[in-house]
Amino acid sequence: MAKKRKANHKAGISPRKKKRARKKHPFIKAFFLTILFVIIFGSLAAVGGAAWYGREIIRNADPIDPTKIYDTLELSTQIYDDRGRLLDEIYYNENRRIVTYEQLPDNLKNAFVAVEDKTFWEHSGFNFRRIFGAILDAVHGGRISGTSTITQQLARNIFLPEEKEIRSIERKVTEMYYAYEIEQVLSKEEILTAYLNTIYLGYSCYGVDTASRVYFSKEVEDLSLEQCAALAALPQAPGEYALLVNEEGERTTELSKDLYVNDISEDRRNMVLDLMAEQGMITAEEAKAAKMPATEFIEPGKETEASRSSFKDYLIETVQKDLMEAYNLTAEQAESWVYTKGLRIYSTLDTKTQSLITNEFKDDSNFPGAAGDENVEAAMVISEVETGHVKAMVGGRKNKGQMLFNRATSPRQPGSSIKPVSVYAPALQKSLEYAANNQKFKFVDKKIDKQGAKGYGDYLTAGSNVTDEPLKINGKTWPLNASRSFTGKKTFRRALELSINTCAVKILTQIGIDYSMEMVQKFGITTAVSDTSEPYNDVNLAALALGAMTEGVTPLEMSLAYATFPNGGVRYSPVCYTKVENSDGEVILDGKPEEVRVLDEGVAWIMTDILRTVVSDGLGSNAKISGVSVGGKTGTTNDNYDIWFNGFTPKYSAALWVGTDENVSMFEGSSAAASLWSTIMSQVDGVRDGSYRQMPENVIKKNGEYYTKGTEPKGKDKKLAN
């Protein structure tokens, strides 16, 4: 209970102390109202039945609690970027954010009072003069209308939402009764605040704060006089008076670039200013100066690329999933929390980087052509090496809308980009484990090549010799290299630099498929199919050595997997938010990543060094960035269906996939992906910042190559293979 009281106070609602004797005697309230209804009905119907009718309406009215006004409302959820700037708001039907009385400018409060209820500060919920005036109109054939005070409007909007469009005696009596109840509990300041937080102002804007940001791109406290008057002019006909229309001249609920100012309410806006001057709220000169065309002060909030991005969709899905887990909610309940409870989600998104990727994706010159003029698609994820924070995620090219197909979280065949994760890093890690147990690596002649179990040394290391030669597997010469040739003896490092398929297969046969699969899963590749009872699975050489996987991998998971190398062998789970707060500012979700130790620090350092030479001296040269050493690996599948570059700098890790949705051949290979990766990453703020980790104590250099201690070659220095 204490928490709820605190929450209500924050929203501007606090129960008033019981000051009136009638608060203790509810029948006095009914008697007072009955007298009022007799007066009304006496002008309209038989006086004899009016008192009884009024009391029956009050008796049958649902009880209300004015201290819980905001509990009945849908509140918009705000999403912020990594710098705490508002990125977007999401909601089901009502876009609304609650502000306090102190945040409301005086001109805004005065404008609404001047036009809607000039005796607001004096009356007890009703304006008797307006009621009697309306009665006289009704006697002459009109309807009882125009009698509502601000308090009555609040009562109608909050407690009679389904009946508020019905003009009837029952609704009017109930509304007045509820207004009376509200006035007994809440202060005038609280009533006005609640009214301004809940009033509908067109264009899916509920409350003045939302309207301020949608119509004027401002926080409510920064509104000018003319903007305050413009909002106060809207409640009479919010649909017709909505300050924005689309190009067809229709009032719309969708923000877009094709918006036009709707100034049909100009006369009423000027009337608001005149009323404010007449009532001494502003001077005549101020009123005159504020009378200007709406085009001079309307500046609608623009929908940004980031606000309709794959990242936002992924963020919302992640928050909902985490809410379900943390609070034992159903999927429907979690979705309701996100869209109606006024949460504040502080995301990890760098909006500048997000827009950078989006803009480069729009440029057709960055992409290869494809057979049949098929549309070439792409996806990219950039994450922060030392935190796991997802800084940008783009799941397609030139897409508009929300909840579209997100290629950044959808698996595709990785080709050779899987090799560092499934072959080379596991080989070094397994060798370290053997050495730690004072065992040599158990090489086995698999009878598939001439090298057999010889020539590797005592361990699989960056300096091990791996012969690029034809392999006979299941009676066939397999695999082939991209060059369709074999080049003889290579070092482990050089084999990775040149992405030689035969070498990857040979190393995998030595470390074992099961060990490789275990390491792939440690790297966070959840799409790897390890269940051998499945008719198609990844427990085979083609999947783990060459990337011909059953499902494939996602750019998101590859970005985090590659970050493991410069992060000292620790992989973080992806983090898309730092915290989520409820509407009271209490943290309900904390975006701390899960940590998994994948590699020994020395192994990770050596792999980082090898992947840097893949870019400096190998097939990844197109990914170079001036001013920073880049590490990474290309990937290409058969017929150039998929091309990848996954790489890192000291600060960022990024995975880029390019391909077609229909598996159509493209006219260029992974060098095109590496070039685009460089084009994008070279423009990212901070990409040249930071430095790679210092060489760990368990790494030594011998014969010009790096080894974890215990795995280095014994004997004299000797020249390594090319």
C-alpha cells in the first residue's frame, strides 16, 4: 500500500485530508445532488419523480476512487537510445505520457481554463450558471449540453469512457456525481493535471505532453504561448481540429514525411488568446503577438530510421521475453506491460550508427548484382566488444514499417566465416588443455590424406604445418578449394589467412566433431543442430569445417561470437537495453549480460592476432580501415548465394551478411562484403579508439610465431612453412 501511495503522489495525485463533515455522511451528498436534479428535472419533467430518479442513478453508479485515476489508463512506453535521448514511443491505442503539475507551463493551464471552464478555481465541480443556461436552452427545445466543467470532463473521460458520447440524463447525472466525488478528494491542481494528462487532442495524442512532442517536437514545459493556445483549441473537436493532415487532407494517426499543417482551428485558437487576455491571464499585446499562422509554430516530430528499425522490433521482443521470465507472465501479459504500462526502456542503440548502416544499405553501388536482377538483401549487427551491447542492427534494405522479416536474427549459411569459431579456435584451445595435463595432442591418421598424423608438431598451434592436398572422403575428392588447386605445406595461420578448405577439414578431423560442436555452442551459436537423431544436423565435416549448416548462423550471434576474440575469450550474451523502469521510475529489468568463458585468454589473444593478419595479409584485405588494425574473416557459400564479413576492432565487433532471399547467385564474392563492412565501420564514431589487450603471460613468441606456454615447438628455432 505504501508503494501505491508513493506512485500516485509522483503522478500528481495525492489524497486530500478529510476536511468536510459531509465526507463522513454520504447521504448528505446524495441530498445535495438530488436538490440539484430536482431543479434540472423541474424544467424538463415531472418534479415529483425527479428526486427519486436522481437518487436511483447515484445509488446505481459504480463506485470510483479518484486517487487511482491513472491506474485505469493506457500509458505509452518510451524507448531511449544509448545517450538517454527519446527514440520512440509505443502504445496500443492511446499515446500518452504523464507529467506533473510543475511541468505544465502557466500559459497552458490558463489557456485551457480560459476556454473550457473559467470558474474552475472557484466551483465545487459544477458551474451552476452554465447549468441554468443549458436548462433554459433545453426548455426551448434544445438539449442539455455545454454544462461540463473541467472536473466533469475528467470524470467523463476517466470513469465513463464508454458512455461519454451518449447525451442522456443518466450519463449527465452520473458524471456530475463523479465530479463531486473527485472534488472532495483531489486538489484543484491535481484535477487540472489529471485533465491535461488525459484529454484527447487528436492525431492519437492523449494528454498535452504527447501532443507537445508530436505537434511541436517539444517537451510540454517548453511550449510557447501560441502553442499552448493551439492545444487548448482542440478539445471541442479533436478529430476535425487535429493540427496535422496527410497529403489527401485527411486527419491521420501515422507519422510520416507527407504531413501538412491543418489550421482549421485558427479562429478558435485566436478566441482562446482573446479569452486569456479578457480574464487577465496575458496582456492584449501578448495575445495579438501570438496570433500567427499555425505553419509558423508547428513542427511535427519525425519518425526516424531508428524508430522503425529491426533493432526496435528485436528490443521489444527481448523485453517481453525477459518480463515473462522475471515476473512469470504470459506472452499476452508481457505484451500488455510493454504497450500500456508506461515503461521506460533504455536501449543500447547508437542512433547515428544505425542511420549510417541504413543509408549505406540504400546505396545500390555498395552491392553486387544478382542473376535475374534479383533483389540483393543485407543484414548487419554491430556490438561493443567489452559489454555485449548491441549498438546497431539492420535487418534488411529499403524496408519500411514494423515487425518485418529481420535478417539480422534469421540464420543463413556462414561459409568459411564459421572456421575461426568451429575449427581454428577450438584447435588451439584443445592443445592448451592437453598441455595443461602434460599430454601431447593425440593425432590420428584418418586415412584421408598423405599427411596423416605427421607434421603438425606436438600440438595444433599457429605454427603447425598443415598440408593443402587432395583429400579422399567417402570415395570422393572433397572438399575443393575456391582456387580449385592445392598448394602444399602451409602453416595453421596461413591456412586461415587464405581460407583453405582442405586444411580446415584436416584440422577438424584431428580435434573431433563433438569437441568442435561443443565449442560452437559456447560461442553462442544457438542455431547449430547438434541432435544426431534429426535427419539433418550439423554434426559433420561439411557443416563445421565449411559452414554448410542445416539452419545457418545469424549476424547477431556471429557479431557476439567474434567479439569473444578481442574480449579475452569471454563471450557476452547480446544486450539491447541497460535497464527497464516502470512508470514510477523503479527498475524492473536490468540489462546485464551473461558471461561465458569460451577460450583461454592466451588462446583468444593468439586468435585475435591471426584474424588481424587475415585482414592485413590474407583474403580479408578489403576490410582494412585506416588508423586501426582490423581482424576478421570472410565467408562465401556455393554460387555466391551468401557472402559475409565478420570482424572486429578493439572497440567493436560487427557481422555483415549479403545475399538474396531466394538463393540466387550474386556476381561477386565475399570481397564485396568485406569492402562494404569497411565502408560502414570506417565511419562509426570511436572505431579507431581503444587498443587490443596486452599479450597474456601464458603466451610466448618462438620462431616468429605465438604459442600458449607448453605448446611451443621444442628444440632450435626453425623457419616455418609459408
